[in-house]
Amino acid sequence: MMILIKEDETEIRKELRKLEIEISFHRDPDFLFSSAISYLDLAELYLLTNPMDSNMKLYHSLFLQDSREKSEELEQQYIQNYIDNKKIHGQMISAFYQEINEQLINFYKSVEYNKAVLSQKETNLKQQEDFKLLISFFQEEDPSLKEQFLDMIKQNRFYVIKEETCLGATTYNSIENTCNIFLQKESPTIDSLATIVHEMGHVIDFLDIGKHFEILDRSLYSRKSIYCEVLSILYEQKFLNFLIQNNIRKEQASLCLICSYIDNFIHFPNLIAASKLSSLEIKSLCKGLMSNQELQKIFGSAIFYNPYLFDLRDSLAYSYGLLLANHLMEDKKKEKIFMELRNDFFDPNQLEKLDITVENSGLKLIKRLERTMNNMINK
Ligand SMILES: [Zn+2]
């Protein structure tokens, strides 16, 4: 692999120290909040590999409490924005839920799926093949993306992640407008390349936000705006489609694509269930004040539901990520409109500008999913 995944985290420590200084000396609340968010984001990943680092006292210290008031105020705005729009979220997500769910369940049980899983496990990519595939995808998609990717490599911004359940993560420093990508250290597969492209989607998204947004809005956006998984899922799925269309590792790419649909789709039933709650119930759900029994009553029927995993931000970001990515795919004009209207908070007019309605929100998603499944069956 020509991407050097670094195990030496000296640069990360330097970045953390710099942010600590910002947090200690700045008194502007927006700046303080943004430094704290950037710091926590990076510290969380750093501590996975270095849990005993005694310099990380700040992570648990009182310093960060200065930004707590701001954080709570913004959290309330976020929840209020959800409450104001929960009806439209519920409709958008539930319109195509049954149909997609049936498709996926049938496929999940199929022989093709099980055969493909087995073959996927055995196949690693050849040396250099991984790098070539990434470069040719970025080049075809947009030469400026290739430059951005090469820039991340040149700046050595790839690190090892020591969290088994997470394949990749991107941290964003809104003060300096820079990103780091954390990845599992493993021999390259189509799956791990798709993760790199997904994370590069975040990098492209955040760095562009950094150019156009004020500091507070950068942090709010990166801290899970409803739109912050759109570009990452869009590029990940575009990459897999690129492989399928060019007949490169077609079987594995198709399987990865279906898994990408499933991974994001599992958030749909949570949102549908949440959209039926009262404002008061939503507030207590978001504060973690609901008992297991209450949670069971609300989410019990959601097939993939795990009460410990419910997170309103995640559910919104991944559900809309999947919906919008499939709406924008193969439509560069709409992608441009999306780039201009993405924002910290949701407003139904934004969807109107993208011609997304309750009636058509999932149409393209269903068609593509069907096509991918057929691709695997008639390979
Ligand atoms: Zn992501």
C-alpha cells in the first residue's frame, strides 16, 4: 500500500497540545466551543491507542466545561430542529421502508449472498492494485479529488485506528481546517478501499465547509449535521459502482455495495419509531432518560434495533446520507446544488431545491439496489 498508515502519533500529540492552548487562552465562546469539539474528536481516537498517556488529563478536566453551556444551548437547538421537522422526517423515511426492507431480507437469505460472503473473505488485492484503483477512480470522478487525496498522502495524515468495530474515522480540526483519517491496518480488500473513499468524502466535505463557513458553523456541521454523511456515502457508492461498471472485482464490489446499503438502512426504523414520539418524549430520549422498558416499547418492532445504539444524530445523518447520496448520484448539477445548500440545521425547503419529495425520495435508491442485486445473481 502506498498510503503510509502511521503508528507514530507524534503529530497527533502536537495537534492536541495546540488545541489545548487554544482552549486555555481563548475566551470567545464560539472559538472555545470549536476548539473543544476539535479536541474531543481527536482525543477520543488518540486515547484508543494511548489510554495511559498521562498528558491527556485535559480530556477529563474542568477546562472543557467552559464550553459546556454553549454545547447545551446548541444541543437544544438541534433537538428543537428535529422536533419541528419530525413529521417530514418520518414521512420521508417511511415512504419506501417496507419495499427496501423486503428486498434486503430476501437477498440476505439468498444463496448468492452467502456464496459472495465466502469468496470475499478469501480475496485480498494485489500489491499496488489498491493504490491504482483509488487513483483511477478519483481521476475519473474529478481530478481535483485526486489532488486532494494525494495531498492527504503527502501530508501523512493516515493513522491506525485501534477500535475493532470501526473500520475508519475522520477527525476535523475546525480551527486549522485540516483532517486526519484513521484506518484499520489490514491487507487491502475492496471493503477497505471503499472505507478510504468514504473517509475521503468526509475530508472533501469538511475542507470545503472550512472554506465557506464561520468557525462555529464548521464545528456544528462536522458534529453531525443531517447532511454530514451525504458526500461520504455518495463517494463510497460511486467508487463501488465504478468498479462494477468497469468489471473490476465485480462480485466483491457488488457485495460491498449491498452491505453499504444495509449498514445505512438499519437507521431507518429508528427514525420511523422516533417520529411518532411527543416532543417531551423526544427530549427525554435524547437526554438518555428513558428506561429500557420504555425504549423496548418504542423501538421493539424495529427489526435491527439495538436500544444501546440509538443516537438521533447518527440515525438522521446516515438515513439522509443514504437517501440523498442515491438522489445525487449521476447528477453533477444536483450535487453542486447540494454543496451550496448543505447546512447545520434542516429546513424542508432545502429538499425542495433538490426536487426531493416524499413520493420520490427513495425511488432511485430502490432501483439501484435492485440493479446491484441482479448484478450479483447474473454475474
Ligand atoms: Zn462517515
